[in-house]
Amino acid sequence: MEKRIELEKRGRNPGDIKELVLDNCRSTQIVGLTSEFVSLESLSLINVGLTSLKGFPKLPSLKKLELSDNRISGGLNLLDSSPKLTHLNLSGNKIKDLDTLQPLKEFNNLKNLDLFNNEVTNMDNYREKVFHLIPSLRYLDGFDADDDEVDESEDDEVNGNEDGDGDANEEESEDVSDEEEEEYLDDEPGLDVVYKENLEDDSDEEDYMGEEEEEDDEEDNEDEEQDEEEELSPVRGKKRKHEDGGDSGN
């Protein structure tokens, strides 16, 4: 765990770090994490193999603590040095009874607690008892006391993410995109314009074809007249010769 902490620090001063992710670093207890991290607001220790919280340091600014998928069965009183804690995830651990959760009633800011996949969830009236034990609690295992699922915006607030700029930017981006689409549609010609243009094109083509056909007909007529004249020419020549011959005989 100590090597992982050094790696995650990346040369930064511990007092300047607000978020630390130490998931899967494998250790049975907290080692190398000290009270120097005075500004730390979010700490993640998922699937580390912790059997206890021994060695957990004083973290006065800590709001969100992820401890899911470990083997913690008690010692939650060691978290009392982090009074600002609002979100605590203990799902997938070895917590068996309500007595183990007793230290959490002292956390006046705790809003969201996750105990999913712990043996304690099997006891009678589990939810009612936990809500009664921790008066500040708003959500247990993702649901409120009325079994309503946690709202995303409220969950962000509970988890210390009160900045709504992300959603606002998303909505603004969607609005801009809609406006661009409308402008694009406005620029595009309507179906009536396209249809009219097609009709005009067809009409021009028909006129052009008509003129070509008329010219072809005139040429054909001229050819026929010329042929007729050629056929009649020799007949007329013979007739003239015949008449000339008759006149000479007389």
C-alpha cells in the first residue's frame, strides 16, 4: 500500500491532494496513509483485502470513503476522526449485526450508507433499525426510508458533488445542436420546390424532344418530295420525246 500511495501522489504535497484511489493494492490494514493528507475529501480502498481499519489516520476533510469488497467486520469507531463524512460504502464486507454499526450514529453528516451484501442486511426490520440508529441518514443501500431510489442529482449532493455545471453544459450543448439542426432544415429546399423543379425539367425536355421530332418530320417530307420528283422526271422526259417525234413525223 505504501508504494501505491507514493505512486498516486505523483510528486504532489500530501496536503494538496483531495482525492486518492488505492483500489486493489492488497493489504490487510492501513499502511502508509498519514494525517498529512489534511485536504483529502475522497478516499477509495475497494478490494484491498482489509480485515480491519487499524491505522486509519485523522482525515478532517474526508467526505467520501469507499471500503467495498474487503473483509472488515468491525472497528468503525476508528473513522471518528473524519467528522465530515457524508458517504460511506461498506458493501461486500463481514458486518454481521447492528452493534457493529453503533459508532456510525455519532456521524452527524452521514447521508449515504451502503451495506449491501453484508450479513447484517438479513436481520428483521434491518432498514428501519439502521435509519433509526443514524438520524442523519437519507439513503441506505441506494434507497431512502420510503424505499424510493436515490435521485441522481441528490446523490451528487450527498456525495459532495454539488456543482451542477456538467448537466448545464450538457443541456446547453443539446440546445445548440437542436438550433443547428433547425437552421440546416431551413436552408434545405422544401419538397414542393424540388417537385416544381422536376416538373420544369420534364417540360423543357418534352419541348426539346418536340422540336427535334418536328425537324425530323420536315426532313423526311423533303426527302419524299425529292424522291417523287426523281421518279417523275424520266417519265416526263419520255413524254416530251414522244411528242417531239410525233411533230417531226407530221
